[in-house]
Amino acid sequence: MEDDINYILQAIGNETRRKILLYVAKEGPISYTKLMKRVGVEDSGTFGFHLRKMQRLLKKDDMGEYVLSDLGRKAIEILNRIGYTQMEGKHIEQPLEKDYKVKVIGDMLSYELTEDIARMYREKGYKLVFKDILKLTIHDMPRDLFDEVVEEIDNCLTVSAPSSLRDLVELKAKEVFNLRSIGRGGPGPKISMDLGLIEGIVSGVLTSVMDIISKAALKMPARGNLELIVDEEYKLDDIEELYLECSGGLASFKFGGRDRLVIWARPGTEPRVDLDKIGGRLRIDVYGDKLELNSSKDVFRSCRVDVSGGMVSLERGVYKELSIDVSGGAVKVKDVVLRRGLNLGLEGGVVNVEVSMEDGGEKVIRGELSGGMMKVEARVPRGTKVKVGGRTLGGVASIRRGSSRLSPGYMDPGYADAESKLLIELDISGGYVDIHIVK
């Protein structure tokens, strides 16, 4: 009984988790995507972290939607007794756990957490969750820094940490097969590898993964496990902004062709796809099954792609801004034209992007990576000047123009006064990124 009360108090001591509990109580059964929108969390990794922290308070029904468990109903009783009953309203009159942003770093072979990386995330207000990593290496750092930044270590095969942090690692670790202690100075220097060799290996893996997923997308309806649910005309004439979210299944978007919406789903079930038009904005959520959207309109102010699972394919179209955030799954972008900028965020999964930059003015590619693999081919007009900024604290970054390699701090002569220029800003703490500039 005492353990149950302690668990409830830990769970409801966070504002986001209180909202999750109240919305499930009020609207359950409720799907993952709908609950995430109700609570107002945009990052799937952060939302999944909070669900894991309160998993004993919730359960799934036969349709896979969330309802309260018996312990969850007790938690609601506690919230009611202390007066926290309004979705937008009262706060509990007692000290509570501070709300924070969660960064999930996972789905990779190896990762190294250094003191510099930990300080960077603390400055940004993040707590780190390490998940599904074969080899996690933690370098020596102050105990209070590690304790403040690292929230959880889950499902990692081998974790190596200095003996001075071992007790803290044990407290934060679960489902760790092998915990190794290393000397106070941390692990020895990393073995140097030829960057070209790394590029070849990772690029080959990325290409193979994208090919396998793409072929699977084409074959899904033919395998007989999905049936055609929707096949109709669908116009985007008044749409200026696109928001495409995928946490499972397959989503394909092609612009500049015939206006058509096609959805496949499992026989006898509602399609796990939501489409919402609000003013000049179209939001599409795909959390299972398969969707294809073709549109004759091909010019948009902005497009945001947010993927935590499954695959998204985006082909053709002209955008002022294109933003891609991936924590899992795969994204493939082909034959896209950008008028201003490309924003990239990668925590896991694979991304392959082919874009062309319009002539004139300054174009920007910004990227923040902590895991996964990304390949970008950027076609620029002849005479475009290039400037590279940012920092690399971990992982591997390769920026190429022809046969030349460019590093942070590089700037072409005459960049400031150039009519056409490209700024590349990368903040990398893990994973692999290859940016190839083609004229």
C-alpha cells in the first residue's frame, strides 16, 4: 500500500503527467496521438517518457487505447481531494517536481556521454533518457552534473562508467545487461578511423535501410493484410502550411500531380489516420496503416515532418521552410525545392534528403543531432558561397563540396556580399550526418 502511494505521488508530481491522467479519466478510451495532442506535447520522445513514468496508472483496452488502471483511479481520487480538478486550472499547493524537457537518445550502436555534452544539455534545460543502445560509455564528470542531466538508462546492453559515478548509474539504470567500471579518467582515447571509411560504411547502411523500407511500403497492400478504405479526390487549394506526423505505418506525399487521397487499413478496423484542416493549415497524423496523398498544388509556405516510427516519403513541392524532426523510423525527401531554409532534428532513425535551393539570398541548413543517421544532398546555384558554423561534441559529421571537405569555421571569400549564399549550422552530440553540396 505504501509503495502504491509513493508511486502515485511520484507520478502526479509532474504537470504533464497530471494532465495525461486527467484527460484519460475524462475522455478515455483515448488513442496515443489524440492524448498527445490534448496534453499539448509535440515531441513524441518526451511524451513516451512520461507515459513510461506512469505506466502503472494506465492500461490499454482491446483496441490499444488508454484507460485508467485501478491504481490510476486511486490517483484521480487523490487529485480530487486536493482540489486539482480543472484541465487548465489549479496547481497543487505543495512542492512539485519541476517540469523539464526530455531528450531521448537511442536506437544506435554506441554513444559517449562526455562532460561537455552533459553541460550543453543542462544549459538547454534537458534531462536525458538513454534507450536501446548497444554500448553506452559515460565519461568522468561531476556527480551533481550527471545526476541532474541523466534521468534514465533503459534497455542498454553494456554501460561503462567511472567508479565515481557507479552508484548513480545503478540508481538510474534498468534493463542493463552489463555495467562496467572504468578508471577515474574515463575511457582511453578513441581509435582514429578514416572518415571516408566511416562515410562508406554508414552511407551503405543508410541506403540499404531506406531501400528495404521503401520496398516494404510498395508491397504492403499486395500482401493482403490491408484493405482499401478511402480513394477519393482531396484538394489542397487553400492550404499554405503542412504538418505531417507519423508514429507508425507508412505515409507517402507527392505534390504537383493529381489530387487524390488513398488510405489502406487492417480489415474490420478504423484507419489509424487523422486529417484536420484548420484555416490554411493541414495536419495529418499517421499512427498505423498506410496513407498516400497526391496534390496538384505544389507551393507551400512551410512543411513540418515529425516522425517517431514508421516511414514518411515526401516527393516534389516548393517550400519556404522545411522542418524535419525524427526520433525513430525513416524519412525520405526527394526533388524538393527550398526558398529559404531546412531545419533538421535527429535523435534516432534514418533520414535521406535531396533538395534544391532557389537562386538569390541566403539559404540556411540547421541541424541538431544526438543519434541516428542522416544524408543530405543540397543542390545550389553556381557561384553560391558557403559558410559553416556550429559544433561537434560527439558523433560523426561530414560536409563536402565536390571533393573538398568543409569544417565548422569555414567561410568562402566574398560570402558577406554574395548574391547567393548557403549557411550550414550543425550542433552534433551523436549519430552521423553527411551533407553533400552539389552545384
